[in-house]
Amino acid sequence: MTDVADPSALFRLDGRVAILTGASSGIGERFARVLSAAGARVVMGARRVDRLEKLAADLPGATAVACDVTVDADLARLVDTAAGLTGRVDLLVNNAGISDPVPAEEEPPATFRQIIDVNLTSVFLLTQMVARRMLEQGGGVVVNVASVLGVLGTGQIPQASYAASKGGVVNMTRELAAQWARRGVRVNAIAPAWFPSEMTEEMFADEASQRWIRRKTPMGRPGELAELDGALLFLAGDASTYVTGQVLCVDGGWTAV
């Protein structure tokens, strides 16, 4: 445990190897910068490798890996690249995700399957690959990016497939945490509400949507990306060594009412 004389060290990740998916924009890009600033060697995966390489050039020790999370071979290459740095994988942040808002009665089956595949199935498969190494090395940390839509419904933004996928991430987080708790692997999730990203770009450009967010959120506003930094570092680092199976909602009070 870290000496109480330096509590800031609880949020440091110096020398640790972290895998991050969906790092090419939005929350993922922000998380890459935060993890790197905390001292981690970040292995970043996304399909848009040109963006990743540009980001990696800004972050000491960062590595860009072209990765489609629905392709098992890409996931394996991402894990092997990370493990090749020091022989360990200390942290996995499952951030990649997609959405396609459409009324449930109109949603094509192919769309539902694709969103489940990207947002849920790939999270399990990558976590499984990484956890095998973590269990062998005696410990590690997994942070899943869920959503408040995995905790409750809205109805006014029809996303049955997205809500189902994030609800699956929420309870999978709990189950994996329970399975691995005595073997040194912690699994937690962050559930953001409304933050600016490519996924929410249309909502943030629409004043009616913004009014709806302000009206429904107890704090009266959407979140700013920097307001996710603390949640990530808390769950990723030694500040949360006795925390597992939890879903931390960063939502301005959205789920409190």
C-alpha cells in the first residue's frame, strides 16, 4: 500500500502497462492522455490508425495498434503488443463502443447484433484474453466504460440495442469481479451520462436536446470530458484496491432521481 504521506501516489500509474480501446477520439482520446499523464505506458487500439499514431506521438511510451474489436485476431495482437513491453498487462480499459438511435420497433436485427457485438461481446473476449495474463501474473485491473443507459432507460432517446449492450457490460462487470476477486483481478465500470463525443455530436449540436439534458440532469448541464478523469484514475490505480464489481455513475445526478 502507498504511504499516507503521499496520497497523490494512490492515483499514479508509473510503469504500468495499460490497454485502451476506442482511443482515436472523444472519451477514448481523453483517457489515453490521462493514463499517460499518470505514468502508464498506453497501448491504444482503434480502427483509425492514423489518428492513433498522431496521438501516440504526443504521449511518451504510447503505442498505436490498428484494431477492430470485432476481429479476434486484432484483439489478440493488441494484447500481445502490450504484453511484449514488460511481460505484464496491468490495466485494461474497455472503451470502444457504437450506437445507432432508432425506435425499437424499427431497429433492423443486423443493427442490434452489430451493436451487441461491438459493445458487449468484444468487451468479454478482450477481457478474457487479458485476464488470463493477469491471473497468471497475480493481479490486474479492468475498467469498463458502460453508460447510465445500462443502469436505467430514457425512452426519449430510443436505443434498445445500446441500452441492452451497456446493461450487459454492467452486470458482466459484477460477475467477472466476483469470479476473480480472490485472485487479484479487480473489475469495475464507469457509467457516464451525457458527455461530448462523436457518438453524442448530434445531441450537442441540437438546442432542443441540450435543453432536455439540462432539464433532466439535477446539476443542470452535461458533463465535460475532464470530469471523467478522476473516476478513471480512482478505479485504475491504488486508490481503489478494495473496490471491485462497482459501477461508478458520473452523471450529474442523472441516476439519483
